[in-house]
Amino acid sequence: MDRMSTLVTPAALRIGPIALDAPVVLAPMAGITNTAFRRLCREYGAGLYVSEMITTRALVERNATTMRLITHHESETPRSIQLYGVDPATTEAAVRLLVEEDRADHIDLNFGCPVPKVTRKGGGAALPWKLGLFREIVTRAARAAGEVPLTVKMRKGIDGDHLTYLDAGRIAEDAGVAAVALHARTAAEFYSGTADWDAITRLKETVTGVPVLGNGDIWSAEDAVRMMAETGCDGVVVGRGCLGRPWLFGDLARALGGPGAAAGAPVDATLGFVARAFRRHAELLVEFFEDEDRGCRDIRKHVAWYFKGYPVGGETRAQLATVSSLAEIDALLATLDLDAPYPGAAAEDQRGRAGTPKRPALPDGWLASRDLGAEASRTLAEAEVDNSGG
């Protein structure tokens, strides 16, 4: 038995009626977790793979792009969709649409977005500060979800002086959610510094009736095992750690899942293996967009993540970042030393955005009271914008 398997007892994670073979969730990421990326991650591992964030207003209005984003490939089971909303009635209507039209097996509500254009209007990570509003949104959404499990993803709070996660966790549990997830940073921290796993421990001690999932600084299966062992959380939510590394879900399934969660031996991530994963991702994007040029344009942003630390020259990287066809990708990949071994530390740890701590943008007077006043209510009407994060 290896070191990791001695730290955490492999177990399925149950979210309402959904039993997952591994206690692992793919975090929603704007422009990343579309059907193509979800399918790719699923090919390597087990768990729950959540859509890009969907705004409730756009869904209720049946925006064409939004309706496309909530469409799952036939291989995707269970189907998971994350919603972002600030209005209780609109959120309830969006949840009801998903349920009545059988478009989702799991629905998640986003209260973790730290993006200034969201928080300055009272949305995302700023919203749980208004306890009554948060309670009404979650309660009405959970009621509308019925038998479809509804979960909540949030941050610790706005900043170190305005923490919301324990109150929000209690409210969400009382409202009937199936699980709560915590990104262990405040909005002010954005993605900087080190995630506060002790906060996950405190939330787990506070919310005892439903699973608590931890998110933040999981760059490897070892990190996930350590988080579960140190915090007692019931599962992990993985975001930036899988960028350019979808096979991380296979590592996680082998480390945390039950028998059969992930078949085969651990990955030998040679440059050839990575190149094949990159090519598969591009192929799935072309299928998703039904347009080769658009799919290849979308894969460009993944180049640096996939080939981090590998001996891929600057000129080749630049060419991969301008491809417009699968044939171009094939020709460029054929020039690489596909036998080059996994580069170790050079390919590990931080990937994706980090940034620096910053004062959160908030509506005027937002922190003066935890009740929602008339002016704040008007501000919230403008808050449903197309952003994501958490």
C-alpha cells in the first residue's frame, strides 16, 4: 500500500442521489470547462464535471449561446450545471427550467466569483454578506430543484474582516442543499497566496449534515489526499490544477476513489503523452464548436499549460498558439521529441491566473449592513454579467 492510500480511506462521494466513484469535482472555469474539456477529463478519471457558469437571466431568456452551453454530450453522466444569479425569482425560474426540461442531474450555485465587475454590483463572493438575500436565493432554488441535488460554491468572504462562509454554510444546509464547497480564499485574495485549508476544517465542523468540499491549491493527487486528511472534508474541487493536465483526474481517482474508479497504471507523462492529450482536446473542441477554425483558435490558450516545463521551443510554442487547423497541429507536434520524459518540478505546481491581493470592488455602502437596502437592491439588478470564477 502506498503512502497516499494510508492517509485517506477511498470512498464514494454522495451528493443527494448521485454517488460518485471518486470524491472529486471539476470546478467551473469560464472559457475552459465546456463540453470538450469535460469529456476529456472524464476520459481519464471519475467524479463530477461541472459546466461553465451560466447566468440565470440569460438562461431564463433562452439566450442562444447559453442554451448551447447547457447542452451536454450523450456521454456525460451525471450532467452538472453551475448557475450564477442575484435575483431570487430569476434563480428559481432558471432552476425550474433545468429541472422541468430534464437538462441537468446536478445544479450548483456560484457565490465565489471575485471578479470586480461582478462584486462591484453585489454579486459573486460579495452576495453572501447580505444574509437575507443569500437565504432567499438558496431556499427558493433548493425548493425548485426538487429531487435534483442543488449545491453551493462560495469563498471565505469579502476580505479578512468580512467573512461570510460559516453563516452561509449554515444557511445553505438549513435550506436543503446537498453539499457546500469552499474555495479557501477571500475575494480580496483573488487567486493569490496560499489557500487557507484551516477554513475548510472550520466549515466541516460547522456544517455536519451534508458533505463539505474543499477547493484551493490542489495541484496534484497528493495535495488532494493531504487536504482531505488535514481538513476532514468529504471531497475536493479542482480548478486551475487541471489546466493543461486533464489526466490529473485519473491520478485523483486512483488516489481517492474506490475499486474501478480509474483503470490502468499511473500516467507516464512523456512529451508524446502530453502531445496526444493536446491533440485530443483540440479534436473535441472542433466537434463542440462544429467549426475547425474556431475549435483550433480555442485550443491556443491551452498551449502554455500543456507544455509547461517540456522541451518545446519558443518558436514552436508561438506557432501552436496561432494554429487554425488540426493538420497544422499534427505537423507541429510531429516536430517534437515525443520521447522526452516528464520534466518533474518544472511542470508542477501553480498554473493559471494568480494575481495579487486587492481591495474588492463593492457597491457603495455594501458593508454598512448585512441587510439589503433599496439602493443595493437596484444595484443587484445589473449584476448578472457573463463572468465566472470562484
